[in-house]
Amino acid sequence: MSQRIQIALLFAFPALLLGVLYAIGAAIPVPVLGRDYVVRVALPVSAETIGLPEIEGPDDPTRPLVVIDAGHGGPDPGTVGSEYREKTIVLGLARALRDRLLEDGGIRVAMTRDEDRFIVLEERAAIARDLGADLFLSVHADSAGERDDVTGASIYTLSETASSEAAARFAERENEADIINGVDLSGQDEAVNAILVELSQRRTSEQSVEFAELIEREGAGNLRFHPQARRSAALAVLRAPDVPSVLFEAGFVTNESEAAALASVEGRERFAEVMARAIRIYFARQSGAT
């Protein structure tokens, strides 16, 4: 490109940019005699809002509610193997579990996503809290990097350190108006709120561990677990202070045979059977039935 053309484009670009900004309705600063005047054109306001997902199952708010979270989605594929993507595998598993729970009856179910769309991590746990969920299960599939021989599911709960940190941040953020485990925090002393949230988080963590233990117990002989099946970590989707939460890594997408098994009808049904049984036992224990 010649130097003259480059100079011409340099002078033409500001005018072109102003034209584009005017066309889309943006505010355009216009300098006049040393002062800035702004031309404003109204932009159309989108009426589209994203509401909470539908709750399926019994039309009875006293029935327990589990929120199933299929990880990743949309432009975020998660782990990508030679033939499979994590976002697709986990959505299939989540749908199978939902269908199984609804078929057996007695439990209300909601899914953070039932299609290929993206939801940020913080929104996933927030959906469970806003719906008043009694249990939150986030379903993922793992990666072993370049290795293709690693297999097995893992069950994650929130680590103790992360649990305390999450409680402190939540107490600070929600001090003015929120309800934790039925206790209204609004108007309370900050120190009292911090203690209440810490206690709630501790109780929630204990319930999360109990559910994780049930998954491992019910999955023995039915699901393939990683040698280190039970883990804890500072995962954002597990930080709700009043919703017992578990993240389940169903297997390794980087292992072609395991990914194929997880994506199969048989693999989805096996997952749904084990998880539905663990969920029902968990809720039975919470209700004092066992």
C-alpha cells in the first residue's frame, strides 16, 4: 500500500468511525470552540430477559427440589476429545437423570440449562439458590491432557478453606438483605451475620459430603471411579451457603472409550440410575425417614 493511500486512510478513519457510531446510536463527543458537546441518539432497548428455569415434577412446593447443572455449553465446549465434547456429554447425562427422577416421581427437578447455551459459573449456583433448591448437582467430564489412558469418575465437594472464605465473602456481600437457611440477615449485626453464615456454610458442607458419600456408595460396582474418587476444591459452583452442592466429574473425555461409553444410551441410563438412587436416599435421610 502506498504512503499516500495510508495517509488518506488515516484522515478518513475518524470520519468513518463517527458515522458508524451515529448509525448505531452511540453518544458522540463533538468539540466546538474548545468545548465538548454530545449528540445523543436513543438506542433500542431489548425486552429479552433470561428467567429462572422451569421446575418440573409434582406441583407441591413441599417436595424436595434438585437442580441439575450440565457444565459448560454454548461457545464453551469444555474438554474436547477426538470425537466428543464435554458440553454435549454432560447435557445428555443431566437430561437422563432428570427424566429418571421425573419418571419415578416425588421429586421436583430443574436444570440450569436444557440446551446448548452458556451460563457463567456464578449464575449456576445462583439459580439453585433463587429456586430454593434442596440439592445442587453439577455434572462435568474430565481431561487428562495428553494422556488417553486415565479413566474414572470423581466427586468434588467444597474444601474447608474455600468454605470459610466463601462464607466470609457472602456475609459481607449479603449483609443488608438476604435469608440463609430461613434466617433473615437483614438489619442484623455484621458479626452476628458472619457467624450465622459460617454455621450455615458448615452445615451445608456436611450435607454435601453426605451426598458425595452416597454417590460413591451407590455407584460402587455400577460406575467406574478414579482411584482418588473423593476430592475437595475451591470450585465456584459449590459455594452456595445454604444449598448442599456436589460436582460430579463423570469420566474422562480424553479417553476415547470412556467418552463413548458416557455418551451412549447405556452409559446415560447407568449414570441416571445410580445418581437418582443416591438423591432419593439423601432426601429420605434429610426427612428423617431412615
